[in-house]
Amino acid sequence: MDTILQLKNIKENNFKPFENTDIDDLTLFMLREIGNLDPYLRDTLINDVFSMFIENGVYQDRKLEEILNVLLDQEHLFFNIGHEDDSSVFKRSFSMLIIAEILRVNTKNNFLSQEVLKIVQQDFISYYNMERDLRGYVKDAGWAHSVAHAADCLKMIVHSPYVEKDFVNSALKGIITKFCIHNYVYINEEDERTVSAVVAMYQNGHVSDQELIDWLNDFEKAMCITAFPQRHYLLTNVKGLLRSMYFRFSKYSLSPEVMESIRQVLIKNSKF
């Protein structure tokens, strides 16, 4: 049977593989085509089937760790890292989504060792700092969304049973770098997805009120560009992130002190 038809049938079967489904062959296909330029194949079929297989326990723990190791390699998460505006971003970004799904299952089953989680954290920071293709939705090719997918993964990492403090500090620093940019304006809710990760850090006790306040003040140091339109682009990105964070903290009745710090940074950088 044609593999794409097989994926369609599995999806229509409530994501349950059939008796004659060769799970190993299908998995190899999904790993190979995870960044396919056809958005229906990549997003609707491969990503959905892969995610539901992981969530529904189709893979044993040992197999999930094998898949994770593949996703973290140079042909997936780091495939042509540093390239901009080409098709390689789809393989990197959708590898990140499946990594996030494996980590989601690990928060329930705790099958990944501390050593493996440490590697995931190190690779995440390396990837996050090196990713240059920031596009959200790409005409004809669909979602690239590397920043949003990374945020989804970051959220799952900080829910893990083992999180290094150095990792949290590096991730927060990386967020400042990722949003204090002046060559691209985020328009596909990258701010909302990133705030979800920051809130998860806070709610899981990985960052204190004062550390968040200090982090918010660090945005001021990074916003030193004065040229137009570069400063306009930068401010649009940062203010979008901070507004999302303010209302999310308000929604969950979190830290009035942090909310006031957000408010002050926004006031300082508003013309109105």
C-alpha cells in the first residue's frame, strides 16, 4: 500500500495502526519526510500520526528514546542550521515538535534518564541560538514556525523531572535575543507560545519573581538600536511579547510584582 494512503487510513482510523502496519517502516518514512514541503503530508499526516502514536503508546520507551536520538541529529534538528528562507527549516521545526511530544509523554512516564534530558537541554539551547529562519506561515509550503515550535518544546522541557538552572538561564537569555531583533516582525503568535513556556518555568519553580524582574530589565539593555525602521521592528516584537506575558500573568493571578515590572518596561517604550 502507498505510504501516504496508509497514513491517511490510520488517521481516519482514529490514529490506530492496522494489524498489517509495519510500524518500523512507517516510522522510518515519517522521520525521512518530516520536513516534506507538502504541508498536507508534513503537518496533517506525518506530524499528527507521529504525535498520536507517541501519545497513544504505540512505541515502547526504548523505541521513543531511539527516535529522540534521531530527531536530535545533524539530519533533523540541526539540518542546515543557520540557513534562512529555504526549505530546510521545515525539517528542523517539525523535528522540534515531535521532540516536544516525546517530552510530553516523559512527564507522565519518566522513562528518559537525567543524562538524556541533559543532552536534550544542551541541544535545545544550541538549536535555539543558531536558528535563523524565523518565518511563521509560508505561502504554499504552510507552517515553518520555528520560534513557536521551539517554545512548545521549551514548555515541555521545563515540565521535565530534571531541569538544570543553567538551562533556564540560557533559555531566558535566548528569548531576549530571539525577540530583540530588527530584521523580522513576528505575526503568527510566536509571543503567545513563548509566554506559555515562560509561565511554565515560573509555575514549576524554575525562576523566581526577582529573576523574572531582572530578566525584564535586561530587555532594556538589548533595545539600544535607534535607527528607523529597525527600532520600530524591535519594539513591535518586544512589546508584543511583554503584553502577552502581562495578560497571561493576569489571567492566572500570578505575581503582581512581575506584572508591575512588565508594565513599567512597556510604559518606558511607548510613544502613546
